[in-house]
Amino acid sequence: MSSSSVNGVSSMIGRLDLDLRDSGSAEGFSSGSEGESGLLSLDNVVDDLQLCDVLPKAKMKLSELYCTWASAEDSRKLVDVVVENEDIKKEQTSSPGFHHVPRGQIRSPTIEATVSSTCRPIPKSPVAKLIRSTVVFPSSPTIGAVQGAPNRGKKASPLVGEPLVLKTLSDSPPPFILLDSDLEQSLPERSPSPLKRKTQLPQFYFPNGEVSGDTEAAERRAMKIVFDGCDYRSDSEALVGEEEVRTLMNEVVGLPSFLAEVVFEGCHAWRPTDSPRESLVIDAKAFRKMYDDSLAGFPTYRRLFHLLRFNKYETFLRREHLQRVVDLVLVQHTGLNFLESTPQFQVRYLETVLERIFYKCAKRNPNRLYPKELEQGGLLEAMRKIDTDEDINSERDFFSYEHFYVLFCRFWEIDTDHDMHVDSEDLLSYGGHALSCRIVERIFAGVARPIADPANSVMSYTDFVWFCLSEEDKTSERALEYWFQCIDLDGDGIITLFDMEYFYEEQIHRMECLGHEPITFVNVVNQLLDMLEPWSSTVIITKDVLRRSKQQSAFFNVLFNINKLFALEGKDLRTIRQVRETPDLTDWDRFALFEYHRLSAEEEETETVDSIVF
């Protein structure tokens, strides 16, 4: 109900109340059971109003009755009619059917219980329609006599009972009276309410991604142009070769061209005997069917998902699905041709790329990759980049050979027996014995990521990839989760002072053994809290606190990495200069760049020594 409607009703009910007081009529509201009728004097009505101030429950009951009446659908319709009637009356005071009475002299009709059948019926006022409610109000609780409220016994409230009926007395000068016929003639035609008008909302949620119809039409035109350019046809149907499929993948599907092999597998490529081509071909009809079933109407990341999954019922990708992509990159990319002579390195490169993909992209489950994560994690953009760039190292997120070389060499350094597994003693030697024993114990307990062989407490190469990426770049979201779970001893999602003290105790002991002046735990806590949340007085640290502060790298290094703690305390100028010179690189990119140059220099030096000896 609008505010104007409520104001109109309130003003009319106020007129009724004033006229009741002025007229002193003995007529009142009808109350009682069926077959009985009683008259309520004006004094009792006034007493009911005064009683609202004495008994708050009575006032609440009256408010409840009013809300009940106002919520009825018929009441809302009547209020709309009365409000429109008021607006029309102001503009058409001289219209037939109105009796103009100056403001202040309007008298409201008094209330009568019954209407005599012999009396000529008086036209019904809109006010009578307004008060005539079809709602039967519930009975009020019995209220006893109250001092200052005379003629009050233990009885039900007179304001409740059967539906109320109003009628004007013949001896009372009528106020404005609008005949039903005049009402129909004077009321303008009402347009339907905009709230009730059925409007067609545009679609705002696209579960498979939003693709316009113009895009699909343009793709079909491009497809037809490619098919028309095919130089070999069989039974009036074009046979599409490898080059044409690569063109279709780039211009129509929007995926890297090296995925043409996946299309050949899906369309059952074959080698025709009577074809001038020696390569495999597919029917244009088969490609159209694949396009209609899996590609049309889907965004690019969905198309990639549909091509890589093994059947249409799969909702996520595993490492086996993406292995085909990396195999195609190893075979077709010119920047990796030198690995053809070393199959063992091809296997390690394949494992490294797969783990980096799931490390960065798989947000919901570390072993599952969902369609939207292909785009959000940047995998699709990385595949497009290596498809057009001959330098495989220009793509730093997944496919860089330099990054693979650094990861594998770091693993090979600590794997002393070269069985492709490292234990806790091997991991303690990482980075010049930088890690504490307690954090290594948490890693091998599998709290951050389950290790390959927990029974023998050994870590595989794929486990090491996750560890190394998290250790050298603690600013990533995956690294935050990795180390937070290690520090959170009870797994309640909160790092407390007890958790911090447990790990920092070993740091103090190691500083003393190295002859370094130890930093007390109290000073460290004050510095860390000022660094994370200087405006807060709490000592509860969550992932959101670390994420907002962007200081999670320093926070974790203080607790379990002694070498980086010394570098942080001494403000390593080399690190500061690298950050300023390469703002577009991540911490892992800077570490991999530095390590690759170091390893390359060591290898060249070794080759020089060997050449001199021999």
C-alpha cells in the first residue's frame, strides 16, 4: 500500500472520530454474538481510546486490528478507489453528485446497527465502502475495570465482533456523496500497475557461458569458406586435411592449432586410397557434426573442455586428459625439439607441466580441473601463446623449459641416491638447510598435500614440485593455503600465538647455534601483528588477514626459514633491486631466472674443466 493511500485513509478516519465527538450521538458499534445486538455509547468509544495510554496491550491490539484490516485485498482496492476519488474531488468540486462543504464543517455520518427496509436507501459513500470490512477480527482478551475508565466491566472489547456496516442518518447533513453512476463516469481509466505488468527480463545467467548468435553465424560462414577451398571431394562432400583443420581451429573454434590432432581422433580420420593427399583426412560432414554437438553455442574454454574429455558425461578433467595436450606440445613445438633424444627428460617435463597446471588452476580440488578454471587459471591463454610463439620460455606459467630445468635440478641436488624420492633428511638440506625440522615434519605428515608414499615417509618428484613452488613464491593463493595448513596445528582455520611460538622456538635455537643474536618472541609477535593488521588489537590470524596484508611471505619466512629470516632482517639489497627492476614478474619467476643462470654457469664451468682434463 502506498504512503498516499495510508494518509488518505487516516484523514478520513480522523473525520469520523471528530464527528463522533461533536455529534454526541448515542449510536455505536454493534457487538455481540449472532442474534444479539448492542449499542456502544460515545463515552465507551472515548474510554477505549484513553485506555490505550493506560494499557499498552490494548493499543497493540488496536494496531493489530488495523494491520489485519489494511492487509486485506478488498481493503487495498477500496483505498485505491478512495484516494483517486479524493484527487478527483479536489479538481471537480462542482461536478454533479458532490455537496461542497467548507473544510472544518464536514460532519461524518453516524453509525447505526441496522437499516430500515422502509427508508429510501441513501447512496453509499466511498468512506462507507472503506470501513465496511469483510475481515472478522479475533476476539480481544478480557480487560477488567480500570480506574479513570467508567462503565467498564469484565467483557470483551467492543471493537471486535461481526463485520461493520455504516449508514448516514437522514437528519445529518451529508458530506460529499458520490453516486455509483457518477463514480463510474468520473473515474478515469486506470492503466495497469507497472508492478503487475509482466515484463520479459533479459537472461543474465549463462551456465555454459555467453555466446552471441552473430558469433556462431560468422563461424559457420568461415567454415563454409574453408570447405569450399578443399581441393578434393568424395561423393559431393569435402575431405578436410590437416592444414584445413588447423585453420578451422584458429579461425572458427578459437583454440590452438596443435589441437587439430584431437579433432582428427574425434572425427575418426582416415587415409583415402584415391586421394592425391598422403596425409589423413576427415569428412566435412563429420566436422560439422562435432561442431554442432560440442562447439556451437559454447565459449572457448567450454570448447576446450569438450575436446579433452573422454566422454560427454565427465564434468571435470584429470591429469590423463591434459596429458594429450602436453604430448602434442612436446612433439610439435620447435622450442622442445632438442628433447627428442632424451625421452627421460620428456617424461619429467610432462610431469612438471601437469603439476604446474593443477597447482595454479585447480582451486576446488587439487586433482580435478573444472571447465571455468581453464579460463580463470590462464591455461587457455598460455596455450594460445605457445601456439604462435617459437620461444617456449616466453610462457612462464606452465610450459617454460627453463622453469622445468630449475625444478628438476633442485630436486636432483637433494635426492642424493637418485631414486626419484626424497625423505625428511633430504628435504632438510634444501636451500642450504634453511627449513626447520618442525615444518619438515608437518610437510611429511601430509597436512598441506598428501605425499606419494606416507608409509615410508618419502616424497616423489611431483610432491616436490608443489613444495618448491610454494616455498619460493609464498604470495600465490596456493602457497598461502599450503603453508597456512602447516602452521595451523589444530586445523581450526586460525593461527594463534601458540602456533607461532611452537615454530619460532626452533628458530631461536638455530640463531643461537649460528652465533646470531636471537630475536625474542615478544618482539617478533609485535612486529608481525603491526605488519599484518596495525589497526587491530587481536592476535588471531586467518587466511583473509594474510591475504589482505600481502605480507604472507615475510610472515611464514620468520616462522620456519632461517636464511630468509636473516635476509628479511638485513633488508637484502639484491632482492629489493630485483623487485624494482622486474615488477611484472612473480617471486617464482625471479627465483627461476636467477637459478637458471646460476645452473647454466656451473654447467659451462664443468664442461670447460672436463675439456681441459681430457
